[in-house]
Amino acid sequence: MVDYQRQLEQISQKAIALFDEKEKAREHSLSLHRQIIKLSGNAIKLMHRGEFEEADKLLAQAQAFIESLSSLLHTHPDVFYGGFVQNAQKEYTEARSFQAIILSKPIPSMEELKVDIAPYLNGLGEAIGELRRYVLDSLRNGNFETIENTLQIMDEIYYVLCAIDYPDALTLGLRRTADIARSLVEKTRGDLTTSLQQKRLEEALKNHKLHSS
């Protein structure tokens, strides 16, 4: 006769052991996820202030945590693809993309960053928001030299996002990211146009006064 009670006890013990292990991995990875997001956000703030060395140190820490996540969850793919890991990868990609562009360096690939394609593209798209802020700061400081080039890069990122036409379940909502990117690019172009017109008007008035005197 089959001893169902003993068999079910064994199933229960195995299930508890497996879920204990999975829960520990999840809790540890959630902690890493929070640190990656914090480090990436603080690095972006530092870069806006021109503190690039300190920002790079924070991003190096974030990179180590990104790699730790993959190592920690390689036997728990259900946890890895639960959403929060992809969110951390997206925030990290945003910070690294922004860093590369404002320092006139190549944008790092998804392989270099060790992130998946969907969070990589979404992070690249969200970097447009930080680039807009960078452009506006440059406009306020009267630094027009690199602004048009930055706007062109923003445009090109948007075109890349538009070319990825797949269901949101695969791209993690890339269409929405692209829509927001388009709005930010258009607003930035309008701000730049207004500032350039104002600058030309001020120069024309200045020249007029010089010739009149």
C-alpha cells in the first residue's frame, strides 16, 4: 500500500526548502535593486553638477551589483524576470548612456552593460529626459556650442526606439517610452529655437547700438 502521508510530507519539505531558498535570493536581489537605482540616480545628479569622477565611482558600484543580480538569480529565472531586475537594468542603462553622451564617448552596448535588450532600450529612451535637462542648463549658461549636437543625438535615439515595433509584453512598454521621448525632443527643439532667436535679436540690437553711436 502506498504511504501517501509520507510522500506528501516529503513533497511539503522539499517545497518549503525550495521556497526558502527562493525567498532569500529574492530579498537579497531586491536590496541590490534598490542600491542600483539609488547609485544610478545619484550618479546622474553628480554628472549634472560636473562631478564626473565621483559619478563614475558610483556607476562602477552599480555595475558590480548588476553582475551580482545575474549571478544570484541564475537558478531562479522566475524571480529574475519578475520586473524589478529589469527596472534596475533600465536605470543603470539610463545613467551610463547619459554619461557617455555628455562626455562625447560611444554609448555602451547592452553586452558591455550586461543588461537585457528591453530594459536597455527603455533606459536609452529615458536618458532623453536627462539630456533635455542638460540642454536647458546649457541654454541658461549661454553655452550653445554642444546643444545642437546633443539635440541631434536625442533625435537619433528616438528614431531607434520608433523602429522597434513589437508587443509591449516583449519590449516592456517601449512604445510609451518612445512617445514620451518624442514629446521631450519636440519641447527641447522649441526651447532651443526660442533661445537662438532671442540670442540673434540681442546681437542685432547690440550691433545696431554700436553702429548708431
